[in-house]
Amino acid sequence: MPEPFDVVEAYNRYVITSCVSKVEPVVVKSGSGATITDLNGKEYVDCFSGISVVNVGHCNPKVVEAAKNQLDRLIHACAYVYYLEPVARLSEKLAQITPGELKKSFFSNSGAEAIECGLKLARKFTKKHEIIALMRSFHGRTFGTLSVTGQSGRRSYSMGPYLGSVAFAPTPYCYRCPLGLEYPNCGIQCAKMLEDVIRYSTSNNVAAFIAEPLLGEGGIIVPPNEYFEEAKKILEQYGILFVADEVQTGFARTGKLFAIEHYGVTPDVMCFAKAIAAGLPLGACTTRREIADIFEPGDHLSTFGGNPVSCAAALANIEYIQEQDLASRASKQGEYVMQRLDELKEKHQLIGDVRGKGLMIGMELVKDRETKEAAASETVKIRELCRQKGVLVGHGGTLGNVLRIQPPLVISQSQLDTAIEAIDQSLSEVK
Ligand SMILES: Cc1ncc(COP(=O)(O)O)c(C=O)c1O
């Protein structure tokens, strides 16, 4: 008999996990739809989707079939050395589904790389080098993307220095307005402040403004409706490109195919990853032709970017999202969940705010509704209690006090009810 293999023990010995506060104590064996099964056969309702990745459900059969077919044909040749059909088809699809004149894509392996590509293009196209990003934003873990990430907690001093030439604008965060104002009487000052940031925090050499349409890691922060329209006006005045980071919000998560569509503006560059290929690694940076064509030979490349298996999976994934109209489904289910969670406010004083769009929902927990003191340890505990009840939720926010509900968009009504019930009970137990 071979020795039983202890996954957790092997992790502790051989996997670098010092970079996370903890790995959730679930050894995942398989996933299907919105269900995750552990090594002991225990089933969980997955409300985190591997950080907002498997929007079409775990091991979606259409995606699996497309990936398997491609595996039998070709796994790798390099999309930038030879012509590959899945790459051509996927880029054509992205040109069709993205707003405006965004027609050409560069493929990478991850979200951070997609952003790197967007920032390089913006700098080269505008011949300017500064970047403006949002406080509390998150854009990735490479030096470039950490440099535009507005969270000191993720930019440890001992790993720096980071890129200079980055200025940060106030977060459009109505629950904790950094300007102390209240929506809608605020006049969207947070967007208007962009002009001050350009004029007083940069040398007016700004290539791009990068923002997530909804801030994910920052705590599911939903900018007010007028925010991006106001922002875009100012950006256009100063010849600054708008790079929309749709890495976490893309592919129907928020009730539209892309979250920026809620705001009625067209970005100059859009960056994707996570849900683009339902779990296979892939990132994409999509932009207008004149911006795309500014690269010269040698400016950019990726060995694995545009891997044909990932691209074939992505194409099947997008077709599935469209066929099943998962955006409308996310929108309806999201409204239901937010209403149910809102109702829990009466019962649980810990709930400070419930917000989101579609199935990208955050519940911000506070010790006191007046002072809004963050209830960070309670949030960790509730996540743990939910897990014990068979429901996996996420956790985030710059203050560590936001429960994140981002399930696969194919989640059933009864699974959603199970999740809400578990959150309700856990909130009662944590008191
Ligand atoms: C908005 C956003 N941008 C970029 C990234 C980085 O993506 P990746 O981890 O694939 O590099 C993330 C990851 O969480 C993200 O949420």
C-alpha cells in the first residue's frame, strides 16, 4: 500500500504560503457548477469562484470539451511566433463584444501582465509617462502593477522601491467618502478632484488613468453612477487615456458583460483575465487600432500568452455566457441577494453596508454604525463559520472587513438561499 499523501503537510513543507495570512483549510478535490467537493467528500456552495474566475461554473462542460479538443491538436507553439487559429478567433470575438472601437488584443497569462501591456501601450502612444490610479485600487503583483496599486498594505516597503511617476486620486467610495461628502449632494467631487491631481500631483505628463469599474480587492467598492463620465471628461481635456481594469469585473460578473458598460463610457484600453477562460490561465489587453499598432518589434511579447488551449476555452466560455445570458441572470440574482442581505441589517448591527452590482457583492462589517470602526476579526470569523456550514465566501477590503460574495453565475436559487442562511446564522453566532 502506498503511503497516503498529506496535501496540507506537503504544502507546509514545500509551498511558499508565507505571502498569505492563511490558506483556507479545504483540500479541494473537484468542482462542478457552484459546488466544490473536498477530499472527504464534503460539499460546499462556492461563493467565491476561485476569486471571481469560474463565472460559468466549475468544469463547465462546454469549456472542458473545447479545451480537450484543443489539447489533442496543439498545446503550444507561441502565438507571437506562428499564427494560431484559437488566438485569431478569440481576438475577433473580443473585438465584437468590447465597446467602441476596441479592436485589437494582446494576450498574456494573467491580469497583472494584461495591465503591464496596457500601461506600456499608453506610455508609448501618448509619449507621456505618468500614471494616475485610485487609492484602494488593486492591479496586480508585478512591480509595475504594484506601483499603480493604491494600497500600502500590498506594497511592502522592504520590497520597494516601486515605480515613481504615479499619483493617486480619491476613491469613489460613498460609504467612507474620503472627502467627507454625501452622495448625491457631493456633486461627484471625487471625480472632479482628478483635475487637481493632474495639476498639483503630477508634472502634467500623464499617459493614463487606470481604474477598476468596481474595486474588487479594495472591498467591492461601487463608484457612483456619474463617476466615470465626469472622470472621462477631465481625462479627454488633458489627453490622458483611460485604462479600464476589468480583470475582476469582466465577463458578466456585474450584470453586464463588462462593468464599465454600467457607466456609459468607452475606455481607451481594457484589461481582462480571471473569468475570460473559466479557470485556464489567460489575460488580454484590448485597445483601439492606433494605440495597438504603436508597439514596435521588441517592445512586448509573452511565451505562453495566447496559449491555444486557454484561447479555445475562452471562446467556448464567452459563447456560453452569451447563450445563457449570464449577465441578466447575474443581475437578477444579484438584486435578490442584495435585498436579502439588506434585510439582515435590521437583525445584525454588524452590517454597515451592503453593495455591489450583479453577483459582485460586498458586505462591509463594522463594530459601530456611527463610527464605522472596521470589524475585521469578526469578518474573518464569519468566513470561517460559513465554511463550517458548507459555504465558501471571500474576504477583502483595505480594512479587512468586507465579506465578498462572488459565486459562479450558474449558482442555483437554492444554493444562494443556503449561502444567505449561512451568513445570517454566522452573523448571529459571532456576536
Ligand atoms: C482588478 C484586478 N486587476 C488585476 C489583478 C491581477 O490579476 P492576476 O492575479 O491574474 O495577475 C487582480 C487580481 O485579483 C484584480 O482583481
